[in-house]
Amino acid sequence: MKLVLIEGPAKRETIKKYLGSDFEVFATKGHIRDLPVKTLGVDVQKNYNPTYEIIQGKEDLVKQLKQKASKAEKIYLATDPDREGEAISWHLSTILGLDKDAPVRVEFNELSKNAVQGGINSPRALNYNLIDAQQARRVLDRLMGYKLSPLLSQKIRSKLSAGRVQSVVLKLVVDREKKIQSFVPEEYWDVNALLNKVNDNLIFKADLSTYQSKKIKIENSDQMQKVVADLKNANYVVSDVKESVVYSKSPAPYITSTLQQDAINKLKMSLSAYTKCAQDLYEGIEIQGEGKTALITYIRTDSTRVAVGAQEMAKQFILSNFGPKYAPAKYNVYETKKGAQDAHEAIRPITLQYTPESLKNRIESRYLQLYTLVFNRFLASQMTNAQFDSLTVDISANDYSFRASGKALKFDGFLKVYKQIEDEKSGINIPNLVKGEVLNLSELKYEQKFTKPPVRYTDATLVKEMEDKGIGRPATYAATVLTISNREYTTKDGKYILPTELGVKVVEFLEGYFENLMNVKFTADMEEKLDDIELGGKNWKEIIDKFYGDFTIQLDNAYQKSQLMKKEVEVSDVVCEKCGAKMVYREGKFGRFLACPNYPKCKNTMRIESEHTVKEKGICPKCGGTVSEKFSKKGKTFFGCDNYPKCDYVSWDLPIGKCPKCNSTLLKSFSGKKERIYCENKDCDYKKIINEDDKE
């Protein structure tokens, strides 16, 4: 009997069917050994030597493993093809007493018959550069987390944690929120002309672009009025006409971050739901009539590289289904981002025989949706460019210049399988024009606008930011976003991520005493150093030593000089109905609440209904009653009519009367230190920003 050791039990059946009865496949369910839970486990006095122990609860599994190994004629270590997988194989090799240089390591990027059998037929020795890179990451994270977490717990609140990557990601969220809160809107005006040819009723729009050949920005009403006065009696003359064919190349096949983003944005999946779904598609899912089958390649990758065999597979599929015009003469190649590990191919279907159409009603809908994304994106990445007829017209009016542009699809290329909204809606709605032609001004339109603050992160955009800034690696993106949420450092407003008061406090404390650790570039540079260990030539303990020397100095300074940031317990007048104690104020994921001080003996809690941040009352546009601030079950605020349930009026902003321009409902929006009054009628441009001086 030959024994194959893997990590996840879910892929055991998939692998077993490709190997036959001579093989037994045994799943370790992840790591078997790790640093101890209750002690540091790293000897900082002896060259940072780590101490590993069997993970609690896995003792019986190790006994079972040793029994099977003792009877096996050959052992293969087929854990995941990454640093973590290499380290797990090393731990297994150590536990089983295998020769450290024996060719026992099996690697496959996909769970197909050819890949699995090919890996078994060509085992290699363990890669100690990969193992050292993983050890360096684990020791580094342990030193930082094990030392910082007690500090935070002492200075801020008990049971807090910090991490090398998670704390920097939390800083991104906090910094974004601070920018939003300090944002001051700036006024600007858009001006466009509705034009048509003489004796032609086709009206097209041109946008104001320059004044005296320089880009124009209209910042207030006075400037706008001057521009309008200059333009009303101007001659509108075509100054330039440019016709061209433009090409659009398909986006690269998916990598971990881009697939996560599209699953969240296009399929409305949560990050955790995506992670489970993608893992299942990689390990194997039940296909009606065929059993468990893996459908996509390894899902943790930052490379857009595609194997030549897969490119040829795509080419033949394209030729057969769409014809030679859709297959490029040379395979499409995409640039992989600088700093990417490039250890694995891009995420793609294992075979194109399983088309999304062929899997309808044979697999669960969530799997089909995600698989369809992967299938279409990969196929499109190997197809020819889309072509568009493009037209750009410049129109002069006195010292001003307007521009009208449009494009129309000429040849769909990759859009045959990968539709994009902007391309579907494109079209040229401009008449045939020639240079020097005089146009008729049908109407001059202008609109007041205000600059908007930065948008809060979503799960998808935070993952993208991590990738762009080089923080973490594909395997850690989702876990990090989920960690800061589970720690109650962040919360959600719909799909948007906000820092909690606790999250802000943690970041401000760490920034005060560990400036380099909270520096995005420092974290990205450390990721590159870990990659250097993997590539060879870098001693992992030397990198740890350089980090730890500075870190201990900062740690001592933080303990000695930092002030306690813990809040004094605030006692309320509310009596706990369960035990009679006076309840105290606490902070939670959804804001302040009342809790019994005798916790955990008494776990009674109560919502605070009377603490309104907005004291102002409004006028109900439905019944004329009073509108005041309310709280949802999740602690979110909204405005509702006090005559509820007779009147069911609700709004996110406070109704304060009628618009002086159109008589629609006038709303007041509260955001940070600024307030904004605007008309709910989208066709009405009445808006007003209230400054602190205005309030007085």
C-alpha cells in the first residue's frame, strides 16, 4: 500500500479516484504541529529557534498516521502547493522520521487525472527555502502578536490582539475614515452644449473642456455665470474631427484578488462564502452522474501566467466554437505584477469540456455562478481584441472648446464571451461633421456639483488595496479582512467597512509607539524579504534578528511611557431587572449599550434608546407630524415619524420643510462636523452646505 498525505478531507475522494486501489489517501486537516499556544515558543536567546508541538486535539490523528505510515511501502507528501503546504509536509516528514532529502514531496496545481498521476510519478525532495520562508513568517507573526497583544490588553481593553498584517490593514480603514470625516466639499460646475447641424434635427451633447487651450474648472456660481454669458451668443464651429479604430484587450485571467473582487461585486457573495465556494471548486464538487470532480486550478495565486498546454486547449476550443477570427496568431501573455511570487498559474478551468451550459442543473447554483466567471474570463483572455470605431469632435466657441466623443463596436472579439457593461452601451450618436462646419446651439446646460469624499472600503476594494500596496499574500487577503471584523475593530454599514471606536483607538496607540510596524511600506518590504528567503540566499534568522532588536526597544518604550487608554466604567441609573445591580455603559459592535456589571454571572444587556446624537426634530412630509432620530436593531440611526405605526414615514436624512425652488421635500444630511441641506427631487439642483458659523 502507498500512502498519500493531503491537507483537506474534501479533496480526498477526488484524488483517490485518479490513483486507484494501490493508494490510500489520508487527510491531516491542515497543520499537525505548530508553536505552543500558551508560551512564546521562540527562543530569542538562542538564534530564534522555534519549538513545535502537536496541535491540541490532533494526538489521535498522529497515532493513526504513524500506524498507517508503518505499513506503507511508500509515502507521498501531497499537501497544498505553497509555503504553508511545504511546511506541513516538513512537519509530517519530521513526525514520521523520513529522510529529509528523500524524494517524497508531490505537487499538483490542479486535481485532474493527468496532474495527480504526473505528480505521483515525479516526486521531489522538500524545498527548505519554502519551509524557511514559512518559518520566518510564523516566528515573525508570533513575536509581534505575542508581545503586542498583552500590551494592548493592558493599556486599552482586555483580550485584544495585534498582528503584523492585520494592524496595518486596520490602519488603512481608519485612515480612510479620517479622510472622510475631515473632507470639505468643493463646489464645481459642469457645462455642456446641446448642438445640431444646420437643417438637421439630430442633437448631440458636447462637454466644455478648455478655456484658451487650458483645462477649465468652474468653481462657483459667479464664474459659471460669466462662462454662460460668454457662450450664449458664441459661434460654435467644428475645429477638429478624429476618426480611428481602437482596440480593447481582454483582462488577464483571474488571480486570487481579482476573483475575490468579482465574486463580491458581480455575484454579491460575502468574502467567507466566496472562500468556501472557490475551495470546493478546486477540491472537487458533486457533478450529477459523475461524482466528485475538481473544476478549477489552485486558487491561491498572484500570477497571470497560463501553461502552454492550457493556452492550446483554449485555442482549439475557440477555433471550434467561434472560428479563426477569434483566435490570435500568438498566445496572449499578460504581465504579472512586480513582486508576485509567480509560483502557480492563474486560476482557470481544468478542462473546457465542462462548459457552464453543460453543468446547468448538475451542480449547485453558487458553484455554477463562480465557475462561469472563471470559465468566461479564462476563455476571453485567450481571444482576439475587440475593435471599435471611435469618433472625437472638438468644437470651438470664442475662447472655449467643447468635446464630443463616442465609439461603436466594430468586431466583438473577446466580448463574445466576456460582456462588459460599458462596451454594450457604447455607440456613436454624432452626425457626420467636417472641420470648419458651423453648428447650431440648441441649449446650454449647466449643473452645480460638489466634490465627494473618498469612498469607504468594501471587502472587495480592501482586498484590492492590500494587493496594490503589497500587504500580505493571496492566501492571507480574505483571512485578514475577516479577522479585523471578528476582533470588532471594524463593522459594516451595508457593504461598507467602518472602523469601530476600539479599532481607531488600537491604531492610534500602535502608531504612537510602533511607527514602522504601522507603516504600509515597511510591511510590504517585509513581504519582499520573506519572498527573498523563498528564492534562496537569505538567512531567515538574520532577518528576524534585525526586526526584533528594534521591536524590543519600541516595546519597552510603549510599556514605560504610554498612558492607559481604558475608559473609566460609567455607571447608569438603570437597574438590572435580573439581579438588581446598577447597569454600566459598554461599547459594542453596534455602539453603546447597557450591561450588567456582574457579568459573567449575569449576562443581561439593554439597548440605549434615549441617547440621540441628533437633537433636531423634523417635519413629516406624509402626515405633518414630528420626525425624530430612531435606532434600528443593529444600532444604525435613521429618521422616522413619531406617529408610527399610523404613519410609516422613514428616511436616512431629516426632512425639514419644503424646497424653495420646486416645493419638494427638503432634507438635512448629518455627516461628521458638516451638515448639508438638499432637495430630494433629483431634477432640482438646490443644495446648501452649513458651516459652523451658519449654525450660530
